[in-house]
Amino acid sequence: MKLEEMCGFQVVDAVRLTIHVFAESLGNAIDAKDHCTRSHSEEVAVVSQAIGQQVGLSASQADILHIAGHLHDIGKIGISDAILKKSGPLTDAEYKVIKTHPQMGAEIIGPLTTLMGNDGIAKMVLHHHERYDGTGYPHGLRGTRIPLGARIIAVADSLSAMLQTRPYRPAMDFGKAADEVARCAGTQFDPRIVEAFLDIQDTIKGYIDSMRDLKVAV
């Protein structure tokens, strides 16, 4: 390999590392807006990466998915705390505001697609609340019209959310949350992604348990 090529790889690695750190920092900033979502973005990032590898993504593709997991809720930076931290049920108007966060997130990180490809991170963020049966948002995409990365993040996002206490409900234990993911295969989630998750659920549970133990110790 020529020196110029080696330097090129070093530049690419440095850029990707910088993006990783930047994405993690932004994810932490969003999670910090609400104590109920502490570590949510990190969990979504790692779980998404693990599922991506399980469905056969390359290491590079899974790495991009990890970054997207950190950034999936970045659009919530534009949502008021009064809505994000509301203890009771959201009104229809408030829920309509919440549903704008994928679009806002995609617009915020849109420039990253110049590094990750036209079907990269911004599209994953934009479509992570689509549902496999076509009843999700913002565009009501159905089945494989939803980007693969977004279908993976949807599972990881829902799993992490169910494992956390929220103002409107207590946290589930991992077994019940996994059962709920399985129950929603074919409606909310891509059955292929659910199968991949179930195949490695013990590994994912071990990661989440260890990470939360570490947070408590700190």
C-alpha cells in the first residue's frame, strides 16, 4: 500500500472517530434533558449495532448504525421541556409536536450523509418511528420501504424505552419487554429484525444490565 493510501485511511478513521464522539455527546445532551431517558441513546446505539451485525451487516455498516442510534432522538432538542417532561398523558396537539422530532433530527444531521451515503444516518433518524404495517410516522412507510437501519433502530429504541421508567408507566423487566417486541413482529416491527434480536437477547440483556450497574456504581 502506498503512503498516500495509508494516510487516506488514517484520515477516514480519524473522521469516523470524531463523528462517533460527536454523536455520543449529542445523544448524551438529549438524554440529559430528562432523567427518565438517562443512557437511552447509548443503549439504542449498542443494541442497534448488535442487531445489525446479527442480520449480516458489515462491520462498517454496523458502525454507521451505532452512530445513528446515538443520534436517533437528536430532533428532540427542538421540543419544549414542558412536553418532553410532562407527567400526564399528552394532548393531541402535544403528540403532534412530539411527532416532528424525526424530521427535525434528519434536518439537523443532514450534512452527515455526505460522509455516510445518501441512504445513511439522516434517513435512519427520519424513519425510526415508521411501523412495518405502514401506520407509523412521519411518512407512513411500509415493510421494506422503511430503511433497514431505521427498522433496526425501531426495535432497539422501543426495547430501551420499555426498560426505563417513564412518567406515564413503570419500567418493564427485560423478559416482558422482549416478549412485547416479539408480539409486535409483523405490525410495529420487521419480523426479520425481531428474530435477530431474539437470537441475541441474552447478550443484549447482559450488556444493558452491566451498563446500568456501572452507572449506579458511579
